Amino acid sequence: MEFNTRLLHGKAVRKYPDSAILPPISQVTAFRFDTAEEQAKVFQHKAAGFAYSRVGNPTVAAFEQRINELEGGNACIACSSGMSAITLALLNMLCAGDEIIAGSGLYGGSIDLFEDLTKFGITTHFVNHVTPEEIEPLINSHTRLIYSEVIGNPGLRVLDIRKVADFAHAHGIPLMTDSTTATPYLVNPISLGADIVVHSSSKYINGYGNAISGVIIDSAKFKWDFDRFRALDGYRKFGNLAYTIRLRTDIWENMGSCLSPANAFLNIAGLETLGLRMERICSNASRLAEALNGIDGIKVNYPLLESSPDRDLCRTQLKGFGGGILTFRTGSRERAFRILNSLKYAVIASNIGDIRTLAIHPDSTLYIRSTKEQKESAGVFEDTIRVSVGIENIDDLIDDFTEAIRNS
Ligand SMILES: *Cc1c(COP(=O)(O)O)cnc(C)c1O
């Protein structure tokens, strides 16, 4: 089954109550039982069932199953936001004293989170781009995780998943990828060796900009050495499933960032057009990048451009696509603001992955907590504009941006 068919007819698409085409929104806090014995069995994980929506809900489960199928994971757990997914994915396997090696061209919120974690004794070392050459000198006996975005937002460097996963595994370290900007349409990181995948499903997965959420997908393939991964000690008997089981029954359940059933429903409805949207969005982004790159004084960053070091990797790993985000430098902060203010169709908003084209000045918004050095290694300069390309007609988008640039 090809991708678009799988979205509508895959294994995870079930028959729902009352023959409904989409899963009903189980907008309840608790589920009733006929007997106390049945309730006890569900609590003790001796019978399947739902008891309380923070711990399990049918609409949320339907969303998790669809994402798990699309990513080829062993289990998927949905969270209240992308940031909660990243936070819980990390806390589930890390203890004070552990170290992470991460790419620097990351989502600003993730960079801030790594900073927050230092107060809990978890240290992150940043490399410019996550490659075996850059990681190797930073690996020591405390290193427990390699973390990278598949297409950095907004750095836009592309991770060579296979190469980095093989290298990490040779050192007994798992690879966690944030695949928000790539989506399961461009690549399944697990199929290339990634161990844990996270997404902000607020973005392309939802697609319509109407719900915040995140997902964690565990491949359950990593062979945890429980003497080194002390966070998972106590889950030894579950072997490869230790990560999922601790997450589901401990960290995720107790930290309480469950996804609301209504938002799970909006994600399922949005998800069904993911393939179509990504095809259009990537094609628009590529054409807009080419068009703007030809304008005097404008420097575009997009993974498929001739000037990009990751062009070949897009071919071999991302089905020839370069994703839906591009950034461009305008010459000055003032000009960047003038351009943003002159756009007719592109909306000034801090989101990505919407069907509408969105634009933002990251230096004065998303990166206000970062140092100059952190910003520059994320590809954020004071004259940078980030564009999340939508599904509008490309000629209108090219006209909108070219006019805004020419008149500014
Ligand atoms: C938006 C985003 C996040 C954070 O997700 P929220 O749903 O806003 O919490 C994490 N990573 C990337 C790459 C993002 O674009």
C-alpha cells in the first residue's frame, strides 16, 4: 500500500462505534466498569481497557495507532505538545549525570529545554551539524543520547540518519530524532536506524493549525544496557520494551501531559491529507526558493538548492524533497521587517506546517533567549526571514514575495 492509500485504509484505520468513518471524540474524564473486579484488572494491566483519560482514551489511542503505523514504530505515545513529547522522551531515559550530544540548528524551544535540563544535572553538548566526525570528540563515558532534527528548523541542515545511527550504535548510544519538519511522508527515521522519533504534531501532521500536540515513537530495537541507562533500571525484565513501558506506565502517566481527545480527533482528520499537502508544500517551497534566490541581495537557504551541502541527501533519503521551510537573508533587520509587513498572502505567525504560508523574523521572536552564537549556528541572523510554505498557488506566492522584496 502506498502512503496516501495507507493514510485512509491502513491497518490502524479501524471500524469505529456506530459505523462512524472517523473515531468518535471520547470527551470524557473517566470510564465506568460493571464490576470492581474488571476495574482492578485494567488498573493492573491484566486486561485491556480505558479507565481515566490521562492514562488512556480511545480517540487518543486511535491517533497514536495511526502515527505508529505511518512511522513503522513499535509504540506511539501522544502528548499535549511537541515540547512535552521531547521533554518526556528525554526524561524517560536520562538521569542526573548523563550527557546528550545535539545539533545546534534546532528548534529554539528545544535549545532552551536543553538549557533547562542542566539544572537537573543533564548536560548537552552542541555540534554544528550532527555527523560522526563532529560527535566523536565529544563522546565520553557519560554520553547517553545523540539528538538531532531530521531537517533542522530553522538551520535546515539534513541529518544523515543511517550514518549517524550506525555510528551511535557502535558506541552503545541511541539516536533520537525530531522529525517534525520531515514528516513520515519524507522519511521514516526508524527504518534507517533511529531509535526514538518525536514530532510536534501541531505542525504538518495536524496540518490545519488548529491543535497543539506531540508524539513519541519508540522503535523498541535499541538494546538498553541497564547498568549504563540507570533511568531504565527497574524495567530490566522488559528488555527492548523497557523504554515504552516506563514511558507509558511511569513518566508520561505521572507527568500528566496527555493529549486531549478533541485535539486527537483534529489530528486524525488533518493527518488524512498529509501526503497531498506535503507534495504540494514541498513543490511550492522548492519553486519559491529558486525564485527568491535569483533576486539581487537575497540569500536563500533551502536544502534542495545547488548551494546546499545536503542536496544529495535529499535525493537519497527524503525522496527528492527538501521540506516545506526556507529561510532567506535580506541585508538588514529593518528590511526584513519591511518585507514581512508588505506581504499580502503570507501571514506573520509563529507556526510551521499550516496549509497557509507563514513568515516570521526568528531573531526577534523565536530566538530571543539564545546567544548570538547559538542563533548563528541555527542559521538565524538579524536579517533572516523564515517561511513555512503553504498550499497556495505558487505563482501567487512568488509574486507576493518578489513584490514585497522589490518594494522594501
Ligand atoms: C514546533 C516545534 C516543536 C515544539 O512543538 P510544540 O507543539 O509547539 O510544543 C519542536 N520541534 C520542532 C522542530 C518544532 O517545529
